[in-house]
Amino acid sequence: MLDLFVFALNAVMPIILLIALGYVLKKNGLFTKEFLKVGNKTVFRVLLPVLLFTNLAKMDGFSVLRGDLVIYVVLAIALLFIIGLILAYITPDKRQKGVLHQCVFRSNFALIGVPLAQLIAGDSGVQSAAVLSTFTIPIFNISAVIALSAYTGNQTAAGPKIKKILRDIAHNPLLWGVLAGVLYVFIKPFFAMLPATVTDFCSKFTFLWTALDYLAKASTPVSLLVLGGQFELSHIKGLRKQILLGVSGRLLFAPVLGIGSAVLLQYLGILHFDSGIYAALIALFATPVAVASAIMAEEMDNDGSLAGQLVVWTTLLSSVVIFLAIVLLRGLGML
């Protein structure tokens, strides 16, 4: 039992430590407001798009997708999106609506999904998490843009509001990174059809991929440091209700719906998921809200302070939720 809790803790504590370091650096004057503003833009417009592109570009293709898994996960995310709508409806502040909305359905799967699934179920967990990432990363990012665009601005009519959402989707750098990654996966098989002399010659020039890899690896630590620099302890008191709603949506509704429904459907004989898939479902539905959600909220004129608080608190508490999910699924023979 203790070992399970320790590795759940190991999955989330590096995030907390880097956020704490960013907070300390801000308090000591090393991170100025201007630096954090520029850092936020750099992460949003450069580092995170490159991370999303490289994550998807590493995929061998989409032929490994299981129809039942895709349908189940898409429906689960859609239901969580609807629950997020309810939380947004009961929140009066327009700039907080989208933040709470995305918190319910958008997990930190892109960052810790594969490592966590590997810890739980080994290679089968890695394979299942990699398969899930091919379609959940695009869904999360498109849905997040919709959530963060739908409630802000001065438009009240449906037409202008829809135009604003479509414009935000088209101009979002994260989605361009996702689209570039998906396109690369589709055209990758054609590279194998080129003459061997051409592919051998091109394989010698790895400097572009090396540079992209450097940027992708920098995205997570820089994001967390900037997030820590923007974190304000004094804001907790005024945001207690919103934090409670967001944490409940992310760490209660999401795992119960996303993991619990799979267990129920398996017992009814409708689904037939193995331990690797359940490990990936834990990584998808029991993990904290995405670090990118705070960066994105700030850049899209939503309440960046609340978004940062939700990243911190869901990350702190997720180790307990991950531990409980693993224990329960092992007890049920699913892991």
C-alpha cells in the first residue's frame, strides 16, 4: 500500500516543487511581472505548441486505435464537458466560467499520462496511454479553446459569439501544434516509400529534431516556474468556493465517471479492457488539471489566478485520488 502511495506522490511532487520554486523566485525579486508576462506568452506561443507537435509526431500511426476505447473515452470527455457547463452556469464571474469549465474535463495527461501508466502497468500501460494521446490531446485543446472563449467578450448574440470561438480556435498556437503533429503522422508512411539513398541522406541531418526536442523538454519546467511566479497565496481566501468546485469536478466527478463507468460496463460484459487500458484511464481521468490550462487562461483573458490555484490544488490532492483508484482497481482485479 505504501509503495503505491509513494509512486503516486512521485508522479505529482515534481510539479509542486517547480511551482514552489517559481513562487520563491518571484518573492525574491528574480521573477518580475514583465518577465512572467513574457514567459507566459513564450510558453503559450512557442514551447507548448512544440511539445504537442513532438508528442504526436512520435506516434507510428492511428491504425492501433480500438473502436470501443475511442468511443468510450470520447463519450466520457463529452459528459465531463457537460458537467463543466453546469459549473460554469452556477459561477457568476464571466472570467471564471471557462476556467472552471475546462478544469473538469482537461487533465494533465499530456505531461504525466505515459509515465504514470507505465508505473502502474508497465509496457501495456505505455501502449494504451500512447494510443489515447493520439486523440485526447486534440480533443482537450479544442474543447479548452471553446470553454475559454465562450464566456468572455461583449458579444451576446449567438452569431458573433460563434464567430469569436471559431476565431480563437483558428488563432490558437496549441491547436496549430496539434494539427502539425497529426499531419506529420499521416504523411510519415510516405517517407518510407522514398529511395533508401534519400532517407539515409536525410537521416544524417538531425539538428532540426534536436532543436525541437530541446524546446519540448523546456516547456514543462518553464511553464511550472512561470505558474509559480503568478501564484498568489492571498487569493485563496477569495476563491475558496471556486477552488472547491474545480477540485471536485477534476478529482471527484472525472474519476468516478471516467473510471467507474468503465468498471461497471466491464462487469455488464459491454467493455473488455485490460490492465494497460485501466492504467491509461487512471492517468487520463484521475490526474490534475493540465498545467497548460493556467497559461492558456491567462493568455485568453480568463481568470489566470483561479486557473493557477486549480493547477496547484488538484496537483496536491491528485496523489491521494490516484492511490485510491489503483487500490480499488487492483482489489477488483482490473490491474
